[in-house]
Amino acid sequence: MVINLSEQYSLITNWLGELRNTEIQNDRMRFRRNLERIGEIIAYEISKQMPWEEQEIQTPLGLHSSKVLKEQPVLATILRAGLPLHNGMLNYFDKADNAFISAYRKHDPDGNFVIELEYISCPSLENRIVIISDPMIATGASLVKTIEAMKDEGTPSQINVVCAIACTVGIEYIIREAGDSVNIWCGDIDDELTAKGYIVPGLGDAGDLAFGLKSQS
């Protein structure tokens, strides 16, 4: 299931417009906050698909049968760019377990790259609902490698991928390699990918815009 939240007008389309805007991008704090707000809204949308149960709650004046989450998800993110989106998810799923993955592009002199995954901190995922945050799905390679690595920690009951912007190429690759049972929640979808694996029109490098330029060494 692929959900493009820009198919309808909402505040998400407004925040995405600001994320893409080169003038507003100069405000680093606003860039992070917009990613965080997108994470919050997508968390709310995902919550509608999760299992719920009735629970009797004691109020000061009596009992109330309330609908509460049957289980908490595991929130995962790919460092460093995914942190603001992840924090937005965590604002809403505030009791969730968390996982962190270090995956990055290791570039060759000819311009090609491979995905290196050096670190993973993760609870048991056996029969858990997993939500993985990554602001940009370009080729989809880092997400597929992340999903493969996380499955060493158990077989999730459901996997959700959350991004601000995805490319159709990356979506197709994830579905092909990870299976169409993975739900992909996108703020928006762009169709073009450059030879170096950058989304067009996209928004640039989300990690650099959120946290500053990284060394090229």
C-alpha cells in the first residue's frame, strides 16, 4: 500500500512547499519543525490502521469505556536525516520503543555508491508493528538494507515506511525487494531521479538542511 498524502489539500502540502522553498530552507529550525510536523500527522494517520481495544477507565466521577491502542509500535529511523521526522512520530507515539540505524552512501571515484550500514540499536521486533522514518526515498536502497537488517531482530507483524518525499523509482524498488506488504506513507511523490540518485525537484539534502553541511572527506 502506497499512501500519497499530497493527493488531497492539507497542511502537509503547505509544509512540504516550505521544505522545498530555497528561501525558507535558510531557516534551519523551521525546516526541522516542518519535518517534525509531517511526522506527527502521518503518525496520526497510521494510528487509524492499528489495533485498538476497549479499556475501562476510572474517572473522578465514574467509569468510562475508552478506546486505547492495543499495542505500541517500534519507531525506527535512519541517522541523521531521519531524526526530525522520527521525533514527530515520537511526539504522538510517546510510549513507543525505538530503533536507530546508521546507513549512508559510500561513494566510489566513478560517482557510483553502495549503502553501508554500520550500526543498529533495536529492540526485539517479533510480531511488532514497525514504523521506519526517512525523509527522502530516492533509490530506496538504504531502506531495503535497513529492513533486511532489522529482520534479524525478529519478524514484524507490519512494516510502515514514512517519508516526506519519495521518488517512484525508490518506491518500486522497495516493493520489489521488500514485498508489497510494506506500507509506504509519503508526504509527496516525485517522478525524476538524477544519475547520482537525487530526487528532482525534491528539496535537496535533508540532512544538511536540518543539521548543517557534512565533511566531504
